[in-house]
Amino acid sequence: MVRRTRRESRPSESRETHYRQITNTLPKPTVFSADEVENIHQTSLRVLQELGIRILNKAARDLLIRAGCEERDDLMVHFPADLVEEMIALAPPNFLWHGAPGYAVEIGPNTLLFAAGAGCPNANDLDRGRRPGSLEAFKEAIQLSESFDVIQKLGPSVEAQDVPVAMRHLETLFIQVTESRKIPFIFCRGTQQVEDSFRMLMMARGVDEETFRNTPYASTVVNTNSPRQIDVPMAQGIIDFALWGQVNVITPFCLSGAMAPITPAGSLTLSHAEAMAGITLAQVVRPGAPVVYGAFSSNVDMKSGAPVFGTPEHIRTNFGAGQLARRLGIPWRSASGTASNAPDVQAAMETQAGTWGAALAGANLIYHSAGWLEGGLTFGYEKFITDLEICQTVAEAMLPVETTDEAIGFDAIAEVQPGGHFFSASQTMNRYATQFYEPVISDWSNFGQWTEAGSVSATDRAHALWKKTLAEFQPPPMDAGVRSALMDFVARRKAEGGAPIME
């Protein structure tokens, strides 16, 4: 056998990563048997038919009644089980989700998308401390999400509390389409706000109304008011997004022991029922409308009532939610998160547990994957960076394992004598720069090297990286005429008073 020396070995190329479209190759765990899944599903249908859902929006009630539902006392709508099954069967099992031209991701069986922490009324970093959310913080969070491929989906990261609610949708969508190529989030706080946002998005993407209505370009998150209620703006959001062919991410927020039964199976039964009610409404409005089945169930601290995340209950409930989502055959959204108040070990531990739990469960979209603190009350800049390490590790773990003869490595094993090492082996020299994952923020130096470099903690390294990322950020190119048209639209609608929130 001819052995190549280090000098003769082919030089290794630099490593490239591609996180835009992640395929989940991992086996899915189960906590329920097939019979138990079916029992939970049938019990959820029984909840819808016998107990009903209170729907506060009259237009939504009227649509459902015309489709075959029954309204009883106190705005309660009762759903026939066969109607629910029929409507859910119309929802697409997968679809292509479009950002700016040239940016699109598929969501469906075995795909995985990450979204940053969302809906946070506060922001926090080591320089400026904890502060109320602002438009500046929202813009910075969008720029951070744009800068890292593993975050494919934008969200309402930080609430811009310095902008009146009637104007907020205009300012936040303008930032999303001018600072990022990725898939934007649109608030469902009333039909006029939604339609303003859709008009802006059509301008930004350069498409006409017909194309827009037949292509998923945006999403909203519809949270039910667990237990068993859908409020006025949320129901209207389902209607508006379905009519326009845009994506409803319908997500009950069932915390076991608080807004849901204390058992994982009971919590999932309620969550499943509420999600199916929202999906049914979307399909009644427009058969085939794209929807995402949401399941964000964890538990509360029974001593304080505060929500907690990354718990064993959170993980097991995610496993069960994945089984129920696959029973429906619809893409599904889960979430990670932490109850920690600081970007500390607890925050990292809980977020990692929650993210892995959702990924193993087969979630197709994981919200709050990066930057979420205080159970969603704060978006943390350093936390965003450290959480990227978790997201990218999950993505890398899902890559197929190479099993060519060269990878299996008989020749490499034969080349190295007993008691030797593989550092200078031909296989190592050919692959050393591309074989292993390169971390975002982890420091793999030894103690002496780390001490000589200043003993910098992971949080401090994350602090430096987000500042560098924002300082060097360049927005994606946009036609000057399109940008000007968007600015004019925002200015005109603000002068007209914007659009008040629907109540």
C-alpha cells in the first residue's frame, strides 16, 4: 500500500454550512401508542362537539354555523366531528414559504425551521440593561436574525412600545422587508392592519394580488385563549389570512395546571381540540388555506403559578404533540424557551432541553429558539447569540452520516501503527478543515490558552459578537423605487391615522 506523507496529502478546503433548508433525519420518539393517540384525538373531537369553543367574533361564528356547526348559549360553537375531520383533510401537508426573491423554504414532513424569540415586551443586553421594547430594538433583532442562516423565519421579536399600536404594523413590516430577506411575521390585530401589511408586502416582493393570494409569503400566530375560547382579533386573523392565502400558525398556549389539565395527556387533549377548531375555521373560509398546527404546552411552577420551560413535562408533551400533528398530517410549530431572568446556565440548560425536545419530536417550526428570556418577557441579545450554538448543533446533528469506503476508513486505520495517532494520517489531512462543526461562540482552547486570552466567558464573547454583527450589518439590496414606494405608503397611512387594533 502506498502511503502519502503530510506534504503529499491533498490540502483540505474551508468548511461551508447551509442551514436554510434543514431536513430532520432523526427518529421520532413516542410517548403514546397508536391507540392512545387515536383516543386523545377522538376525545378532542368530543370536546369540540359536546363542550364547544367560545368564539367571540360574530363573523367567525356565522361562517362556522353556515358550514354546519351549532351555536348554543354564551357564544359557544359546537363542531360536528365529521366536519372537523373533513376540513382538516383539506389543509396542505407541505408548502413553499417565500421571503424576498431568491429566498424560499419548504415546510412539511421532516423539515425544520427556527425562529427567534418573539413577542417580548422588553429587551436586554450587557451595555444597556433591561429596558422596554422599542423600534430600535426590534430593528436590531431583525438584523441579528438576518445575519445567521439557521434562523429562517422572522417574528415579532421585540414589541416596539414607542410606536402607537395603530402605526406599529407599518413600521415593523417596513423594517422586516428592508432589513431582511427572510419570511416576515404580520400581526393579526384587525383587518385593516392585515391588509395594510399585505399591500406593503406585495410592493416589496414585486407581485400582484392574484399571485400573492396564491403564494405563502407571510404568517401570523393565532393564540387561542385557553381554555376553549378564541377572541375577536384572533378569529378575525384566521379569517383574514385564510382569505388571502397566507399562513395561520394556530397555537393554543396550554400550560398544564393553569389553562389546561395538569396531566400531559389532558393538556394535549385540550390543545389539540383548540388547534383543530382554528384549523377548521381557516378551511371553512378557504379550502386548502396553508396552516401550521401549533402546540406550545408546558407546565407552571405550582408554588408561584409562573410558566416554566425546558422541563421534563415540556419535553414529554412535545413528544406527544408531534404524534398528534402527524395524526393530522399538517406541518406543526412548537417552541423552546426558558424561565430564567438572565442569560445564565439555567437559561442555556432550559433552552437546550426545550429545543432538543421539539426537534426530536419532529417540529417543523420552532419559535423562541434564540434570545428568549423570562418566559417571553425579554429578548436578550447575548442569549440570542449563545442560543445559535444550540440551533446549529441541532442542524448539524441531522446531517446524514457519510458511509463511503473512504469514510469508513479501513485505509486510515491501516495507515496508523498501533499506539500511534491520526493527526497526520492522509484521511485527517484531507478533511481536517471541513470534517468538524465550527462553533459560533464556544471556546475550545485549553485552560492556559483561555487564561492568557483574558478568561472571557461565553456571555462576554456573545456580547462582543452581537455588537460586531450589528456594526458590520449590511441590509440586503432593494430597488430604490420599491423602497421609496414603501416609505410613501407608510407615511400616507400614518398621516391617515394608521389602523386601530380590533377589539
